[in-house]
Amino acid sequence: MSQSPKQFGWTGLVLAGLVSLWPAPGGASQASLGVYEDWRESSTLRSDRWLVREDGLNQEVALGLQGRRLIMRHRRQGQTASDTGATSGIQALLLTRTRANIDQIEVDLRVSNIEVTGCPDNPGSTVVLPARVAVGTFNDGTPGANQTGDHFIRVLASAPADGIDASSLLTVQGALVRCVSPDCTVSGPVSSVELARLPLARQFTLRAAWDRPNHRVLVGVNDDPDVELAYDPALDVADARVPFAAVRSEVVTANCTAGPTVADVQLEVGEVRTNTSAIVP
């Protein structure tokens, strides 16, 4: 598997430098999907299509192409100084989107390996969130030049906390989320819905779309019908200050004096589809 070098210091959804890659505000209209990436053309990630960000808190990280899949793998052990608190590690794959705004994304995914070992004295804090697709939408007019008030669509597949086995299921939820800190490291759902429970190690598809004219977002999984999440039109004051489209994987490990907790995941990213106007040839 060809390896991509680690990049550290990613604390929000995207780095501020990504803003320069985006076109002027205006928003894309609902349009047909096209294949943005199928991993056929190269043995390495194309820099004109992708940016990769990691937060640097994982002890092990691997990223590279294997066959017609991008493999995203990371592992983290928790700290042992206390039985309170937890620390996360994040890998994110960001569409550069240099030619057109994106208002929808659909990605084929598979969790090919996962490990979760929690702490009895700090329960519920060790978890793997193996797959998330997200699309930035609008800002609600919160004063300032940062991400506070930006809203984005999130479709998230999460594993049970503290332990996992072959019978465990992934829970898929869709949400419209608001950034509540300047770099969007803190955010909260405006509305959310559970979409599905999925078995491990099987391919699944996550999708998210913004229907701006009708003041709603659409979230879905596999071939199930899309679920609508409506929002107050008054919230849509302007385009998101840091718009983005991304695939992300996260691990969270609890602090535990009895010994290090473990969160480990390998995610296979298959075909990625988005607005045809955003496809980089």
C-alpha cells in the first residue's frame, strides 16, 4: 500500500488555507451526481482532487491506495494518568473543489477492521466513529470572520462504545450541525435522525445533499429513501465561511488508570460521487 506522509495540526473541519481553493459565494444548485474519484488513475492521491488532514494525536496512521480503494487507518491508545476525560484522533479526506461549489456527496465505504477496548472506570468514552461524510452549507450571520455560525450536513456511522465484536452494528445518523467555536472544533446538531443499523465489514453508502431553494437537507444510506431535515429559512444568511466536502474517520480513547484503552479502525473508501460541475478531469 502506497503511503501518504502525515500532516499535523488539523484542529477544525478544515484549515483556513483551504478557503482560497473555493470559488466566490453563491452555492451550487441541486444537480446530477458524477464520479469524482474511483481510484483507477493513479497509485497515489491526486493533489488536484484531494487534501488530507490529521490531528496528530494518533500513535499509528496509514493512508494509501490498495486496488480500487483508499485505505484510511489509524489507532490510538488512551492516557493512564486519570479516569476522567478522553482524547480523539482524526483523519479527514477533503475534496479540493477548485472549480465549482458542492452541495451533495455520496461515498461507498467499508469498515474492514475495528477494535475498541474501553475503561470500566471511565465508561462510554472509548469509541470509534469509523465513517462520516459532510458538506458545508450556510452561515447564520453570527458576527465575525471565523466558522462560528457555519452549518454543515453530517452523515455519521458510529460503533458501540467500550467494546465490539462480530455481532456489533454500526449506527448511522444524519444531522444538520452548527459550528459553535471559531474553528468548529465544537459543534452541535440543529436537527438529527437515526437512519440505519448496519453490520460490520459490509460495504455501505452514505450520502448528504443540500436543497437550498427548499430550505432542507437530505440524508440517506444505501438504497433507502432520503430523509428530509428542514430548517428555518431565516438561518440561511450567507454561504458558509469555510465551505467544504469531506470524508472523515475518528477514534476516541478514554483516560484510564487501569491501563491504556484502545481504538483502532481501518476504513476503505470506494467510489466518491458529487456534483458533476465539481469534477476535476
